[in-house]
Amino acid sequence: MKIRLDHPLWRRWAPAVARTLAEAYLRTCRLELAAAPEAQKLMASGGPTIYVMWHGQLIYTLYYFSLLYAVPAIVTSPSRDGEFIAEVARGWGYRVFQGSQDKGGLQALKQMAAHLRQGHSGGIIADGSRGPARVAQKGPVFLAREAQAPLIPLAVAASLKVTFNSWDRFELPLPFSRLAVLMGDPLWVPAGARGPALESLRRDLETRLNALCRQSGEIFPQKKF
């Protein structure tokens, strides 16, 4: 029997298959952490923190933070692709809040903020589920304001990887790669930030993330695929 990729049976089992394969080969990779001093202090403190990354570098960050935190959280879209990511994340122990710009996004962010205020940490994709790629949306800064938790921008570099020709230029580290997780200085969003102030912080986050991505691209420049 031939199973189509959009077949309900395949959609049911694909996240578990992807998660198992990802775990198997990501364990073969060697990790180096390059975090700004203030980011290191926040991680050591155990307080709630919001890690922010671009969509194209999601896979390793999902796996990495599932090892660090007991109940990490993430916001995903309710689309088919978002549900796939959500199922992979749930299998790694994540609490998942689903919403997008068009459907339930504000509610998902408020639920995530409540989770963070209970002392947990989590992550959010800065350019959302549909892009444009590497352009930060307002969701992360809104979340940080509501939760009063800092944003930590991050990027991932891999010595061996495949970069797909997708809208987000999705990066897949290969087995036995050397990986570097770069974390920038925390970005705090004041409780009273609204309008132009919130927009300024959004642009600041975008600038920081893109700077980290440029930096990550210089770590293993000879071994990209």
C-alpha cells in the first residue's frame, strides 16, 4: 500500500518518526555554547527566559532546550506545518500554544505569557510561520512585555549542514557536525511599551538576530553545503 505524504496515517506518525531520527543524529553532534555574559547569568539563575530564533534554525534549538528545561514552551501556528512542529515539540516535553496572525495568535501569546509567569522558560520564532524570512514580527516583544521576561536572541552554526531552498532557508545540521549555539545580550521590554516604543524594540530584536546569524555564518565558513 502506497501512503501519500498528505495521508492522515502518515501525518499521524510523521512527527514521531522525525523526532526519533532527529534525536538519533543530533546526539552525534558536538556542541559549543557561545553566550553573552548576561545571557549566561540568566540561564544560570533559572528564571523565566524567552529564547528567540529564526524559523530556518528551529530544529536544533527545539532539541537543545528540551534537554535544559523540564517544561519548556513554544508558540506555533495552527497550520499543517505548525501542527507538525507542535507534535514534534510535545514529544520532547514542550507545552505548546498554537496561534497565528490570522487565527488565535493573541490568545496563544497571552497563554504563553501566563506559563512564563509561573517560572518556566520558552521559545518563539521571530519571523513566524510564513515570514518574510528574517523579519521579526511583533509577537516576541509583545510576549516579553506581557510576561516581563527577557528575550534572548540566538543563532545556530553547524560545521556540516544542508540548507533547503524554502522560504525560510531551513538549515538541517548533519550527523557528527560541530554545532555552535550563539546567544546575544538579553532584550527587556518595559511593561508600558506601546506603539512606537514597541516597534523600536521589534526592530532592535531583528537587528540583533540578523547580526548573530551573520556571526554564526563565519564560524564554519568552509564546511557549508
